[in-house]
Amino acid sequence: RRSTQAKLRPGEDETVRAVEQRAAALLGRPEENMEALQIVRYGPGGGYAEHLDAIPLVGKTWEERQALEAQGGQRLATLLLYLNDVQQGGETAFTFPGVHVAFRPQRGQALLFLPADLAGIPDP
């Protein structure tokens, strides 16, 4: 990742609490299950290489899976909130055999995707 970022403390102020509460309501999951909010800024030349948001489980031992559970478990959902319009680049893209979909950031918009199912199995 080529960016600057800040991780916010859960419930640190009124705005953070409001975002956390709205995200929890949207996802139907308790706030305690959420990772800390992050603010990320990609400047000119910045970006994030293609990756999976879910944690791959193939080849993980039982102990490794237990350690993952102890850290909060699999990431079941990712919610991106866009704070700015972007003039060039900045898309979040999903590529599958024969399909390419890209979302351009627009201020006030959100993108929700589910990198794993409710059992924690990553979506290929």
C-alpha cells in the first residue's frame, strides 16, 4: 500500500461512534466485531496492489485458525466510505474470469463487499 493512513480508536468521539453505529446497523453485526476505522489517503502515485480482503485459510493448521479466531476471526465484510471525489484513478476493482467491475470514489458514497461467507470461508 502506498498511502498515508490513520487508525481511529473505537468510539473515540461522536463522529467515530456515529459511523461505527451506522456500519454495524447496515451489516447487522455488533460493533464489537468490527475492526478499528481507518482513514486512508492515496496521493499522486499512491495505490494498493491487487489483494484479497479475506484471510486465506487453505493450508492453515488448526492452531493457526484458532489464533485467527483469537484475533477476532475472519473479515466478513469491508465497507469503504469515500470522503472525497477523485479526478483521476482511485478505483476499487473486482476482476473475475470474464468480468471486470470498477468503482470510482465519489464523496458521500460507500462501497460494501463481502470477502468471506458467514462461516468465514473466503469467497474465491
